[in-house]
Amino acid sequence: MFVSGWEGGTYMRTFFVAGLSALLVGGPALAQGIGRPSPGQQAPGQQSPGQQTIRPPQSAAGKPKALPGKPAAASTPAAQAGKPTASTPESRSAAELALSADPVFDDGTYLRIKQTLLSYSAIDVRGGWPIVPADAKLSPGASGAAVALLRRYLLVTGDLPANAEAGDGYDDAVTGAVKKFQLRHGLEPNGSVGARTIKALNVPVKDRIKQLEASLERLRGMDFLFAERYVVVNIPAAFVEAVARGTVERRYRVIVGKIDRPSPTLTAYITAVDLNPTWTVPLSITKTEIANRVRRDPNYLSRMHMRLLGAHDEELSPASIDWSRSPNFTVRQDAGTWNALGNLKIDMPNPYSVYMHDTDARKLFADDYRFDSHGCTRVDNVRDLAAWILQDNPPGWDRAAIDAGIATGQTKIINLPHKIPVAWVYLTGWVTRDGTVEFRDDVYKHDEQLDRAALDDAVAGGFVAPVSQTVPQTAPQSPPPAVTQASNLDSR
């Protein structure tokens, strides 16, 4: 069930608790409300005749409100029009925001995924969707049996209107439906079916169901404070959203952890914004990467503006260190353009000692594949996100003041009197308020390995409540334990 408190106050706290009592039995109609409107059609949130959308029940306090001057939905962003990806942080974030104003994660996410599972299960019972030949030539203007099959496929998924099924031509309706499908799967919406789109098309419906089930499992028992303003990172989608009163006000591309150094799922609070931060290198990186580089290049530390500090922050000489032994010192990188954290860091104390920050390698934000960090989240246009975080906190810290503070070169920590909740989630399948069903690749293979190990790590991070793996068969089942807010403020 959903338990809410302080309805009508500044904060609304929502708990996700597992159990059939949390569900509405009546799921959405099969293949209706699945998919985002095509470019040139109605924007998300607008309903055409005969179209059914999935909307969670919400209290008056929890009902999203449109914000004056904020884009409510997609119109003709560069990404939707099939144009090349924008090349500046500002234009990239504007294009990401224009896709939708609905957050990936809100108080209705759990229920919407559960409802959509009913629709996808019905598709599975009816035989799933057809397989598109890998060698099919599918682009606007084409015709033939493969195009007719593609039309049937897009009808099943709800990307193509029911009245457009007939025919074997790749017309404007098919082009729009393909773009819609591509947007839902994080692909370039060019309207043509290339190798990556065919790969996404040919994922069996059973696998899509597994993605939704795995995402649901990771949310089961989750405890998160949905304040009026909060921040969420969806790791598989590699973006971060800044949400206010139920509407996404900012959305940015991010670079998250590599496959062998995955970013964790967690909940925490943003407590400060650091300008011109220093970087204290984690011990694991010191023992492996730093030690190896110093052995190959004795000048590496000075070239990278790194210092060795002893137990009392006294500076040590690199020549006095035996790099073959376990380090008993700290490596700290000075603030500056060379710093791995860039010019700005967003503090969010947590057991994993990860955070969101700038980077000195910003060209990676233009890539589609953005899994290249050691576990932290690098944010495109991070100064703009910091300005959003600070707008209701210490006065005088707008974007211009942040830029001026960075220009001084001096380290400045801006503490937030009002902490902002933040969640890093791992959702490979989710459903937004307008009924759009989104999927992303399971880069970390968490869906395949949903064997409690990842959930145990999430529990340690305060992300989900522990769930009993077995139920006694002889003794009566006891009431579920109360879900409590985990504190992540004492990370060290």
C-alpha cells in the first residue's frame, strides 16, 4: 500500500511496500497508452480520442503542477527531429529536457510499472510481437512484406495507431512510430530502422517483462522522501533529473560507473555545493592506478598536481614512499582545471563515498555510451544543476555568482540549510505519467543476476528495505516489518 504523510505540507513522504494490496486490479488496456507521441502529434499529457493513458492515483498535495515558463512537454527538439546531437552542455540539456516533463521516478512509479506488467503479460499470452528480419531494409519510402511486418509490430507495442495498420509502405505514420519507439529505448530518433533499432525491436516480450519485474523488485520496499524538490539519477539511462512539484525542471546527461566499477543505487541528501574542490583519491584507486603510474613515471604526481599527505595532513615526499606496500597516506589533488572533479562537486554523504561532480573530460557527454566513471556521477552542465540546487538555499548564489566563484580559483563550500533528497536508481524499465513505457540496456547485468546480491548492497546503502527470502510454511506469517528512513548522513 501507499502511505503518505504531511499531505498539504512542504513534504510528502511516500513508502513503497510490496504486496498485492498495493495494486489496482484493473491494468491498462492492452497496448494502449504505451509509447510517447510522435513528433508532430500531441505532446505528452495530451490525450487523443480513443487513447488511454496510465495515471496513478494521487492526493491533491501530490498532484504535479505545471510551472510557469517551464516546457511541459516535447515539441520539436533537435533529438526528435533527427538532427545531430547538440554539441554544447546548454543545448544538450535543453534537448534532454524537451523530451518530457514527466520524471522517471516519482510516487507513482511502482504502481505504473506493476500495471504495465499486466499489459505486457497479455501481449505475451497472445504470442508476443513479430521478429523483424535482421537484414531487412527498412527506411522511409520502402515497401514490402518486411514493412508490413514492422507495421504489425508497432501496432502491438502501441507506437503505431490502430487505424494505420493496413498497408506495406514505410509512410509518415511508420516513420513517426519508429521515432517514438526509438525515443522510448534511448536510441537516436531518426525514423529509420538500423542495426541498433532492429536489436531493440527483437528483444522478446518475455525479456521486457523481466526488465519491468527487475525494476519493480528494486523498488519494492523502497523508502524515499519525495520532497517538493528532489534529484534522481537513473543509472541505465545515464541522465539526472531535477524535479520540483512533480515536474522535471532540469535534465542532464551524466557519465556513470564502468561495468567493472558500477555506480551504486542509493538514497541520500544533497548537503553542499563545492566550488573548485580538491579531490581526495579513494584508497582503492591509490593502491592500483596511482601506485602503478608513479612506478612508471616518477613525475606523475607533480604533473597531476597531486600531494601526498600523512596522518596529520603533513606533506610527504614521493621519494620516501614504498609504492609496493599498502599505502598509509592520502593522495590529494589540488583544485584547478586539471582536477578530476572539474570545477564543482555536489556533496551527498553516503556509505559509498560517491557524489555528483564536474569533469575535466567533458567531450564524453556527447557519446551515447556514457559508462566510464569509477562509480561517481559526472554531470553535463553541472553548474546549471548547482544553480537549481542553490536557488532556494543561501541567497546570492545564482549561475552568475557560481561562475564568478569558480573564476577566483579558491575552494568554496556552500552548505545547504535545506537538504535536498537525491536517489540513484537502476531502472531498465519504467513508465512515466503519460503512459510512456521506457526501456534501457541492462549494462551492469543486474536484471540477469537478480539473486539478492544486488539487493543486499542496496539495503546496505539504505535504498530498499530488507525482504525475507523465505516464508515459514507451518507458522503463521507475521506482519511485515515497519519501513524506516535509513540515515546516510554519517558516511565516514
